[in-house]
Amino acid sequence: MRVAVVGGGISGATAAYRLRQRLGDAAELTLFESDGRLGGKLRTIELAGTPYDVGAEAFLARRPEALALVEETGLGDRLTHPTRARSTVRAGGRQVGMPGGTVMGVPGSVDAVADVLSEDGRRRVAAEAELPPVRLDGDVSLGALLRERFGDELVDRLVDPLLGGVYAGGADGLGLRATLPALANALDRQPAPLTAVAASLLPKSANPAPVFGTLVGGLGTLIDRLVELAKPDVRLRTLVRGLRRLPEGFRVDLGDEAEDFDAVLLAVPAPAARRLLGEVAPAASAALGEVEVASMAVVALALPPDAPVPDASGVLIGAREGFSAKAFTFSSRKWAHVGDDALFVRGSVGRFGEPGALRADDDELVRLVRADLAELTGVRAEPIATHVTRWGGGLPQYGVGHLDVVERVERAVGEVPGLAVAGAALHGVGIPACIATAAAAASRITSQTTGNAAVPS
């Protein structure tokens, strides 16, 4: 059986690994990647002699998929969790501790967010409990719902900075059901004020398990291990230009040549998937055309070890606070294993629909981020090393009705034997969600028999 996996990020690498497990050594797996390296949004570089993540820097440890894959692939001894350094948020011109007692910024009580809000803002949150219960009719804009219930201040100062760290987008452009499914599901079961629902969803344990995890040596080590175990024929700098269905299997257009495969698994961002599905699954292609994407950049700084970096894991910054950066991660404070001879800081730039500073060249981006860091923290030390990584158009926005879009994609793809899709455009942008979509896509491929290729039990 010949299978093409298109896209070498965490979704594609996981899919190749699962395919190898299920199809055995006799299968021919080819992994196509248009970039010169594998990993997608998992990218570990060497900065000032230290492995450093300049894409995703952690995964959600309260979902099982990433933890299980790390253990399964023999990387469990590299697993680590954040220090106790607290995150902060720049709100109303002040830097305050990130409040607990919220669900992605939706508060369970006014006390939970009192430090972030003005007196008027606190009154709006307190009054929400007295409003009529929220009754959902389909999907709604998260921003519109929260502004109606709590006012603008909570959204601008807390919810948007939190969402910007995940989606590079704000609440107004995101749908409730895909962005906060637990909140939506609770409202479906019992209409209620949002403060009451948020309070019901908060962890009950006084000592909850760590929220995040990462790998010593960088998350790129997970990509390396998956590809090592999957043993595909890796084709770097190879753009798949088209996909055609054959009487048995598919023809993959590589520009100057084409290759035939029994099955194809697409693990690429929404715009690329839309283009490749145009002929073989036009309804899926049309649906993916409704998924908008954002761009961002990560500016990594290795600072002298005596630089006065705050004793915090980082700071989130609202769009109205007047900075080019939307967040800083003080990596050497957040992770005990990052940096012995330098202090590592990364600044994130770029919001959906607001290219702003992203128009600047790399040198100017470094200057802007250093200026923001100096204003926020007083740190003006000259970096030992810097690195700019740009992520162009690969961060999907889960707009209103996103779950319906995904259902249309999966239904149309499901009608084409030997075809599957995976990735962040579907059921979640985090690493565990991508791993889950990859496993499901690989299972779809291996549940079928193409030609005389038998799937091992």
C-alpha cells in the first residue's frame, strides 16, 4: 500500500507514525513537506547554544493525547512542567497577576477579576448574575456575547489577551461553540448567567494537575522521534500542487512530475487543504474556504544572565494597551531547564486582521519588541543573540459556525475512499487536538483496503 502524507507538522508526523504502526513495514509512506524542515509550528532552534522553541512551546497536559504520545515514543523522561512563576497581564495601563477563577477569562465571580478591571468594569461583572439566563440558539460570536453580558472592559483587558495567545485573534471574530465548547455545552444543558456557568466549570481540586507540559530539548524532539519511528520517504522542499482521483487511488501533482498513491492524508493549513481538495472533494474545499487564518511572528531574545527579567512566566497584552507585541514569555522563569548561560525571552507579534508590526523587517521587529520589553519591564540589556520566526497564514480562526464547517469538510472527505484530513483547522489548534485528528485520519486510511494491500490486525 502506498500512502502520501502531505504536511510535515505535528499532524503529519503523527499520522505517518500511526500509519506505520497499522500498516507495517511493507507499506510505502511518503511524507511531503514544502518547507526545508519538518515540524510545522513545532520548531526548535539553537539560540546562544541552547535548544529553544520558537513555535509552540508547550502542550495542554490536561488532555491525554500529547502526554500519551510522549510516553509511547519513549520521550517520557524528557517531560517537564512549568515552574510556579505566575503569568501576568497588562490591563488598563497596569501589569497585574493573571487572575484565577476564570474560564479563558470568563469569570466565576467579580472577585476573580477585580484587579484587572476598573470600578465601572467590576460593577458590570457583578451585575451579570442578575441578568436573564443565557439561552443559546445555535452558535454565537464569543465577543458579542461577552460584551453584552459583561461590557467591553473585561473582553479588552482579559479575554482578548488570553485568546490572542492561542488563536492570534480576538473574541469578536471567534465562535463560542468551537472556542469554549465546555461553556457552550453547559449552557445547552441549563441556561444560566455566565458567571454561574463559569464557576461550575472551574477545577474543584485544591492541587490540580499541571496545565501544561513540554520536552527538555524542545518540542522538535517529538517530531524527530515520530519520523524516526514512522520511517517515511521524506521529501522536503516539495510542494504538492494538485490532487486527482484515479479509478484506484490518487495522482499527486508535484509540478514537473506526478506520483500515484493508494491513499492520501492531508495535514496542511486550511488554505492549502482547500486548494488540494478542489477537484477530489469540492464541497470540502468550499467549506475550508470559509476558515480565515492569522499570521504572527516570534522574536526570540537571549539576554545576559544578569538581566533583570521579572520573576513571572510572562505577560499578555491587550490590543488597546499600545504595544507592538501581544505577549512576552519569560522562558527562563517559566521553564527550569531553559538557559544556564543566558536568560531567554520571546515576544509574540501579530493579531488577526492587524498586520501592523508584521510589515517590519526582522531588524525592525527586534527593535520594536525590545522597546516593548523595556517599557513593560525596564529590561534594556543588549541581547547575546536574537532570532525572528514568522508564521504566515497558518493560525486558523474558529469563527461562528466553525463546527458546521468542520462537519461539512469531514462529510465530503468521508465520501472519497482513501482520503483523509487532519490538522489545526478542524477540532482544536493545540498539539493534543492535532494529534487526535491525525490518529483519526490514519485510522480512516487503514480501515480500508486498497487494491491488494491488506491492513494488519
